[in-house]
Amino acid sequence: IRETIKMAARQAPLNCRGHTRPVVHLKYSNLTSRGYFLISACKDGKPMLRWGDTGDWIGTFEGHKGAVWGATLNSDATKAATGAADFTAKLWDSESGAELKTFVHPHIVKSVDFSKTSSLLLTGCNDNVLRLFDIEQKEEAVLTLKGHESSIKTALWVNEAVHTIVACDESNQIRLWDSRTKDEVNNIKMSDKVTSIDLSWDETKLVVTCGLTVNIVDVTRFQLVKTFSTKARVLSASLHPDNGFLVAGGEDFALYKFNCENGGEIESHKVHFGPVHCVRYSPDGEIYASSSEDGTIRLWQNTIGKTYGLWKGKTENNH
């Protein structure tokens, strides 16, 4: 306990301002020749792009007419996609900010994810349907997957080579789909309603949050392999790129960092003034980002005190 308090006092998160309402989703890009980037989805309807290592604002994607629930970047961060309450998913040029396409849906779009080749966009909608769009073709779905019994929360490509997709809705299940046959090929029933799913950087594990637990699922076997207990209902979690650490946040406004080997809590921080909606590790593992109901994004050092980005020594930074 003393070590946790000591470390928490030394952590100096960067506060990334700009949004005016709750920030509900974050996504880091892969490492690119230009560095790496962070995109945020917010209920203010204005998704933002930032430099991943500093949090410095690059631009805002203007065009949605409702809360934005999901945002993502393609493999080289040249394109972005967003899903919103205006019943659309939008494709953007992330370098110019130009809107490239609008994919109309019959209900709110909660989730968007690019295929690894960036040719297909996967969406999850409140009409319980998963859709695939070819971003080079017409603005109509080339494939729909039906079978969920409630609104889709998250949908992700887990293995494009074998055409598999994982998704969760308002229930306690995560479902695995084969996009070739349109069949649900597997599912896992969790202990409580699923609040989020994230894919590890090496694409071997799924991080599933539900109730007071964070759960690790082996992608190849599609089996639950490890569970971490949390102090409050957890809303999001993310694995470090080397899978050695895990960060989680939820309804108690706090962030928790765990050792994946022994399950021990390494440190905890309570800086946000509302529930933590999303946490994500950067592709180099040096930092993790958190977003909250309080309308802020904060960046945290994985190795406290290391000179990296805007961190110089122990000085508190805000921008």
C-alpha cells in the first residue's frame, strides 16, 4: 500500500483539453513513419486527432450531427473512421481532415474498425446488426451479420486471414463470427454484462471487461485464460504491448495498473472527475491514455519519471 501511494504521488499525467462533453472512446494508431496518433470519440460530436506521444491537438473532424461513440485509424493512420448517433459512420482523410464517405445506418453506430488491409470497414449498430463496407466501393454494406439480440457495443476484426470478427452487445456474451459463412462460430458467456472488448497489440488476446472483472481471452482457442478482480465496476481495460501489464478504469473514477504475471496491483490513480470510459496503451508501451465522463483525456507514463514526449523530470504538465 505504501508503495502504491508513493508511486501515485510521482505520476504526473498530461491533461489533453478540447472536448466539451464525455469522451467515450480512444484508439491509438500503429507506429508509422510519422510517429503514432490518438483519435478520440466524444459526445460533443467532434472527434479529434492528436499526436500519440504528447497529446498535442492536430485537428477535429467536422461533420457529424450527434454524439460520436466510436473512432478508429487504419494501419498507416492515413484514414480515420467514426460512428455516431446521427445514424452514420464516416470515413475521413486523417491528413487533411476531409470527409471521404458517409455510410448511412438505420440506427446509432457505436463501433467502427478497419480491416488490416484497410479495405473494409466493420460497424456495429444499435439495430443489432454488424455490417461490412468496402471503402473503395459504393456506400452500401457488402455484408451483414445478424444474430445479436441487443445493441452492438463493440465489434473488432480478430483475424482477417480467417475472416473472423468478435462482437459484444448489451448481454453477457461475446460472439465470434465467420464473415465468409455469416455464421456465429463460437461464443463465451461472461459472469456479467460485457462493457468493453479490446484486442492486444500482438493480436493474440482479447481483453474483456464485465462487472468487477477484467478477463483475458486467448484468440486462437477462444477461451478464457485469466481473470483480474477490480474494486469497482470496470468499463475498459488494455494490455501493454509486451502483455506484461494491464490498465483498467471504471465507475469509481480511478485507474488501476496490474502485473499480468501474478495479478498484483502495481499502482492506482484517481484524477478524473467522472467514470473512466476508456483506457488504451500506446503501441510503444511508453504511455497509456484514459478518457472520462469529465470531458478530458489524460496521458500517463508506464515508467514513471522517464524522459519521454513532454515529460521532463517530475514537472506537472498541462496543455
